[in-house]
Amino acid sequence: IVHTPEDLKPGEKRPGMLVLHGFGTSKTGGSSQTTCEMFARWGYVALRFDYRGCGESEGERGRVISLEEVEDTRNALTWMATRNDVDPNRIGVIGQSFGAAVAVYAGGTDERIAAVISSCGWGNGERKFRLQHPTDEAWEKFTAMLEAGKRRKEETGESLWVSRWDIVPIPEHLRKYLTSDAISEFPVETAQSMFDFNAEDVVGNIAPRPLMLLHAADDSVTPTEQSLRMFDRAGQPTDLILLSDVDHWPLAGEKPRAETVMKDWLDVYLPVGG
């Protein structure tokens, strides 16, 4: 779904933004829609889409593989660059949570992306999971799940399907931000792909293109240290912004601080009139 500014004139080219949804959700709700509407108000052409296996897209439902989502992002970028109302050299990408990790990886491996915004994202899958399953008992359960999935695949050729909460624990009070069509079960291969996914290995390649690492200062889903570590590895210009009055979905609530910070940043690094 493409959102265009109301004041867009025929033949005019504007900067574009790709909006990447989170883990097993979709383009239809949560922060994806409101973020696209926000960008259109600011003068950008914004695209939201479902990754394969999610929402209305084709593919095996629930089969969410990190590098395949990077490929989907590149395909979306290629399509966006063909639009008559988009400047193909000024297309940025923003992702939330899992989508943020994909945004960083895509930006670090595709020079066509002009700017990257990571909202509560992560850079190292193994370390992220270890912090999300903090006790020895929880970590043993999680790693045993991965091993059980490998054995089942080898022995039967079939996937072991598990609850999303066994992969990424989310506190009850935050689950309201998931879309109504959010996927509840995934194959273990999804968790393994996330475990092996390290956006921090390529984050340094984004420079000299701009990067914003936006994170809740005390994130109860994705550990805040993930953005801190990516900042350590990033080049310049990179801004690390920690917000103290929000949790994992800074753009989905009613507090405007994240929007204000983002608008100021875009006015510098990807301005509508630039």
C-alpha cells in the first residue's frame, strides 16, 4: 500500500520511505499504517508491504526467514524506485523490531538505500536471544527447542512448529500492539534464522549514508544494548537516541517524542525539499 502526500504535484518526485513491519505481523495495523500516514503528512511517498508468509503475501504462512525478508526489502526498493513520483536516489527505510534488524542489514548490503532508521531493533541474534531468555532454565529450554527442530527436520523432513512466545517473549501489556492477523506459530527454522542473523556485522557499511538508532531506554522486548552495540560498530553520521518514556513500540503509542525526534532527523538527512 502506497501513501502519497496530499500536496504532491503531477510530475513531481519526492523522497520515498519503505516501512518494514515487525516479527510475524503485517502492514495492516500496529505502527506500520500510522508510520506511513505520518511520512505522507511530512511530504514523503511511503510504502508498507507484507513480507512473504505474512499478511496477504504469498508463501508458506509463518515461514519467516531473516535473509529472505532482506531480499523482500530489496525487491520493494527496486519497485519503489520505478515510481514516477519517487526520487530513486532518495529512498530511505525504517523498520520496527525485527523489521529494524532487516532495515539495518538491507542498508548495510544495498547502497541504493539513502537512509536507515532502526526502531528498537537488534544486531546480534544469539546475544539478543540470550538476553530475552535470561535465566539458565529459560536459555536451556530455548536452545533445546532449536536442537529438537534440527533433529525433526533431519529425521522426518518436517518442521517443528512452536509458539511465538517461545521465540520472543513479550509482556502481556504490550501484546495489544500486535496486529490482529499476527502469526502465533512459526517453524523452528524461523528462530534459527534469527539466531544466526547479525545485522551488526554490516552496520558499518551504511556510512557515509545516515543511520538513526532509536530505542526505548528500558525496552522490555528487545534489549536496549542491541542498539548500543550497533552504535559502537556504525560509522558516521549515526545518531543513537534513547527515549525514557516509551517501551518497545515508540511510534505506536500516544506520546509524540519519537515523531518529533524523527522529523528533525529527516529534515537534516533526507529532507523533502532537498
